[in-house]
Amino acid sequence: YLSFVFQHGRFLVDSVAGLNTASLFTSVPSFNETTVIMKFYRESYVCIFLICIWFSLGRRCESLEPVTVSTAIAVGAGLGVSVMYAGWNALKCKTSECCAAPWVTDNIKGLDNTLKFQLHGQPLVHRAVVRALKDHFQNPSPKKALVLSFHGWTGGGKNYASSMIAEALYKEGMNSKYVSLYVANKHFPHQDEVPKYRKTLQKEIEAKVKECGRSLFIFDEIDKMPNGLIDIIKPYLDFHEKLDGVDYRKSIFIFLSNTAGDVIARATLDAWKDGIDRSKVRLNDMEKVIELGSFNEKGGLYRADIVQKNLIDVFVPFLPLERKQIVACIRDEFKRRSRTASDKMIEDIANELDYIPAEYALYSSTGCKKIHNKVAQHLGFSEKI
């Protein structure tokens, strides 16, 4: 019987894993698919039938030791159920999201291209994020969860880059059930409710990682989070192989913050004055000022243990955007809407934004954040004309 289970059980898993189940719901199954389906059900019933016979025989086999018979029955039944469960999981992953390919991937090459060509004016982000993710995924047993902290002015692309990462790692992108987005003002608005938030956050993170070790957690506006909240996730970021039987080391945490944005802008401006192109700015120099600013500025990372204990792997600076990056964002918005724009219209939109500092008018004070509405306004105006 055990030989039968091993032989036919492997067929069940292989058959179901290779079945194009999508066609079952969209068209009439092909001959081959129908054959596989029939074999699947036939073999399943045969397995169950033999288990039932074995149970029946077990009660009559007086010549065998009771322990031997009951053990064989238990092992055989367990194997049969396991095989059927594995087959069902393979079938389920064909039609609904599960924690395996193609739903969970590591398309670092695709992310590399997306960051390079669609995230304008952020060379440090491109290099730092791709390198960190590549190292994390290439290591079959990372030492800890990957923690990235994005910093910079509003409109610099922090949320945009986070969504690019989600799109590269999950087939469903930001809609994946393995991607969790927390926005401070929405999910954690009140300082006096921190104890409740801590319990909720702890419970949700543990549940998500139990379901999928490759889970992604994004914390937006972390500078607006109540003090004392973020450190509740410290155990999941630390160097632990397992916590209560769960391995958190393959998960990813991303923090988004405006903290240290002014420091980054000053350092970028100083580099510009010295004739250094933004692509030549050194990440190490920026990381030092960001880490210091994040730890000392009021906000979610203020005096946080995760900063003090060096659990943030990379502080990623988002540089302030110059006019040429703003123009690129405007062109992208028109392209996204499948519309064309004259150079004059693009210049007009760019001129409507505020640029600082006043003596240089070099950087957009809001980055590309207002581009969507500005383009919509101009398109509405041109259509009326």
C-alpha cells in the first residue's frame, strides 16, 4: 500500500501542478486536460478506497501486532492525505495567489530597469535599492530581515519607488495579500492609543509572515507615527533565526519619511555648488547625515531602538528634484494618459511650480507630487478651448 501511495501520489502532484486549470473556467477542457482530471479523481478515490480496505483488514489481522497494524494504518492514511493536500495546493496556486512562483518572484532585473528609466533623478536610490534586494534574495538564509529607510522631501518618489519594488516582487504588486501598507495618519493617528496599535501591529505582522515568509511591509509617513510605536517591530528585524517557530529573516520592511529632507537638500545643493553632479553624490556621506537626523528629529524614529541598534540596513536618500526631472515627470504623465503635449504646454506646467532656494530656483519644493493635477487642469482647459 505504501508503494502505491508513493507511486500514484507523485503522479497526482505532478498532474495537478502541470494542469492548465485556467481553461477549466474559460473554455471546454482539452482531451489531455480531461484525461488528467479523470485520472486525478480516479486515483484519489482509489487511494481512499484502499485506505478504507486497510482499516477493515486491520481489525481482522489477528496475526499481526496491534501496534504494527495501527502504525501502518496511521502512516498510510497520513501519506494519502498529504499527497492529496499537496495536489490541492498545487491546483489552488494555479488560480489564486499563494506564497510561491509565479505569485512571489525576485525580478530584480526588471526592478533595475524600472528604477533606472522611470524614477527620475534618483541615482542613489537606484543603486542602493537594487544592490540591497539582490544581496537579500541571493542569500538562501539571510541573517535578518531587510530594512530600508527612504528619506527626502515630498514628491521625490518614495511611494513610487515602494510600489515599483512591490510590482517587481509580487505578481499582484501593491494589491498582493503579502504586501502590507501602513500610513501613519490613517492607521496610527492618536498618541494615547499606542498600546492598542502595538498589539495590532504585532499580531498582523506575525500572521502575515506565518502565511508567507517573503512578506513586504511598508510604513508611510513614519515621521508622523506616535513615539514609542515603531520599536514594537524590533524583534522581527533583529538577528533571530526564529521567533516562536516563525522565521522573519526573508521579509522586507520599508520606512518612508520626510525626516532629514532638509539635510539631504542642503548636501545636494553644496555638491551642486562644488560642481558635483547629483549622480556623483556618495551614498555613504548621505547615510551618515540621514541616520543622525532621523534619530534626533521628532517623529517615529526619534530615539528609536531600531536606529540605535543599527537594524536599518540602508538609509536611502531621495534627492530634491531639479527642473529637468520635473519636465520628465510631466512628459510621463501625458504618456500615461495617452495624450501628447507641446513643448510650450510642458514648460507652462513646469513654470507653475515653486522652486527653491530663491537665489537659485533650483529644486521643486513639492517634487513631482502636483504634476498629476497640473496636467489634468491643462488638459481640461485645452479641451474646453
